[in-house]
Amino acid sequence: MHSYNVLKRLAQNVAVPAMFVDLDVFDANVHALAKICRDSGKTWRPATKSLRVPALFKRLQKIAGETQKGWMCFSIFEASYLHAQDPKIFNDLLIAYPISTEPEYEEAFKLLERGCNFHLMIDSPAHVNELSAFLRKKSTNDKRSFHFQVCIDVDMSWRPLGLFHLGVYRSPVRTIAQFKEIFLEAQKSDFVLLTGVMGYEAQIAGLPDCNRFNRWQNPIKSLIRSFSKKHVLRWRAEIARFLDTYKARLRFFNGGGTGSFEFAAHDPSLSEITAGSGPLQSQLFDYYCENTAKKILRPALFFALPVCRIPDHKRVTLKSGGFVASGEVAPDRYPSLYRPENGRIIGSEGVGEVQTPLCVPDSSIYKLGDPFFFRPAKAGEIAEHFNHYVLFRDQKVEEIVPTYRGLGLNFF
């Protein structure tokens, strides 16, 4: 547990607003997730979008060791950048979303020429046909033979009675017949090689069932998670049986997220788990009964905002702070005050782009420049607001490292 005085001392010589990462906690979280993988015989493919700090990628890889295998990147341009930085560390790259534009195709071709091991996401015959047409044209021009490695993204949403859609709108692959159509289309092509399948259970991984803001919904969400788990296990097993029937020896079957890590670890159909927020344990992941009960992961990520005004004896105004997370607009998408604990965001103003006023018991105990520390709702997108992260250990700043934004990069 971090005391306010300890965090305040850390911020003394740092320009705030600033983001802080507790390396001891980060390392412990990585060890905890890696152990779950080792115990279940799975490997871990971290999602880079949830970190967005290359120094933390390398730290995770070093700690997780052989358990960590490959990375999930958001875009082909991010994959290209990381591979260029270190081809040994940043290899076996799964691109989370299908590519669809000419610049993306060209970047993927450059990666092929550089010998990078990467996998493109597909979820329709059209994806197969477009990739094949692009490489057919390239092969005609320079007489070399190329192929793209591809991964079929399968929809894991639960549709009870066919009346409701519980999950996210991603892949249209919802039946084994639809999966077979794409599978056979890929088998026919000389320009794509099917290497993986992904079945991401968003309505489990992304559905907190211990949310303090909507307590009445928690039992309903727990039921959705419970029934969805049964559906997901059956659906992924059906896909695995289909692949066995066709003697398809793929390199990976991917699933999971930080909010469903242990569930995915015990699914025999999967070979690997993707998760990225876990090492930092952003606020939203406190709202899962499984993690709350077992205390597997602890918060490692905090940002500091300075007092810039003191309007009256019950309020302080902080500079900056409008870091509301994406998704359905709700109170749990706001940052939460971490230290000091005796403050409250003012409902009529919320967290603003340029200022965040707080109600406090007594504003006279604070002075201009004093930092207030918050936890972001999500781990990744908050990095778009900071050029650097301050890494600390044993109550001392150890290193200040750039984010993607600090490097002048934007892949999202």
C-alpha cells in the first residue's frame, strides 16, 4: 500500500501532471500471471495496446521468460515499428484487427521482406481474397513467392434463444459453417497460410461483476459471465474438433483477457492467453469478483495532478485530469482518487480537460503544487496523455521512460 507522503516525495522533483509505475508491484503482477500460464501449460501473448511503453514491454518479457510467447499488436504499423527496434524480442506478432487499406497492405509486405514472423487477422472470405489479390500482384511483379500468415477471429458472443446479443460486435463468424467457409477459402489460396484462431470472450473479459457503481447489476452480470463461460467452452471445443477433423495443425489457439485470465488458462482448447492490463492493474479490473476475492493483482499505475488553485476552504482545483476511459459512459470510466483518500470529485464538473476540482475536508492543509494521485480506469489509452512514465522502486525514482506518445508515435 502506498502512503500519500511516500508518493508525494516521489513527485517532488518530477514535472506534474505525471504518470508513475511501481516496479515492485508491476513485477509481482507479471510473475503472478506467468505462474497461471505455467501451471496450466499455456503461453502468454501480451497485448501491447494496454501498455504502450516499450521499456515495459521489455521488462515484462524478461520477467515472464519462456512463458511469454509473441505479442498482440493493434496495427501493422505498430508491429513494424516494434520489429525494427528488436527483431528477437518483437517477433511472432499477432495483429489484432484486420488490415484493409493499401498502406496497410504495403507495410505488411515490407514486414514479409524483412523476415518478420507475424499473423494477420481475418474473419471473412473477403479478407482472404483481398490479401491474396495483393500478393498475387506483388509476385507477378518480382517473381518471388510470398504468403501471409493469417488467424481467424471467431465471435464468442452469447446469444441466448437467439434473441439477445451479449458480447461485442467484432467477427461475423458465429457458426461452424461460417468458420468452415473461411477455413476452406484460406486452404485454397496460394497466398495465405492459416496459422491461428482467436476466440476472445469479451462478455467475460470485459464485464466487471463486482462494480461498486452499479451494485444492483452485479448479480445479473455474474449470471451472464457464468452462462457465457459454458457457451465459450463449448464453442471453442467445437472449433478445436473441426480443426482436428481436417488435421489442421495450427500454431496457436488464442483467447482470454485480464478479466478472464484464469478462466482462459483452464480452457483445454486454448494454447495461449492474451492480456495486457494485468501487469498495471488499472482500476476497472478491481471490479471483478474473481480478482477482488483472490487479490491476484495489485495496482501499479498512478498519475499525479498538482493543486493550482484553492477556491475556498472546502475545495482544491487540480491542473488537467480529463482522462475518461473509452466505452459505455459510466462513473467507472472516470479516474478514481487514490491518495490522499479524503477527497471527492465534484459531480457538476467531473474531471476536466484543463482542471479537476475536488471537495476536501479542509483545503488549508494543502499548498499550491501539492500532488493528488489517481488511478486510471484503463491501462493503455491513458498513455496517450503522457510523454513519459516515472518508474519507481523502494520509494525512489529508478527511471523515466518514454511512452509511444513521447516517441512521437500514434498507432491508435
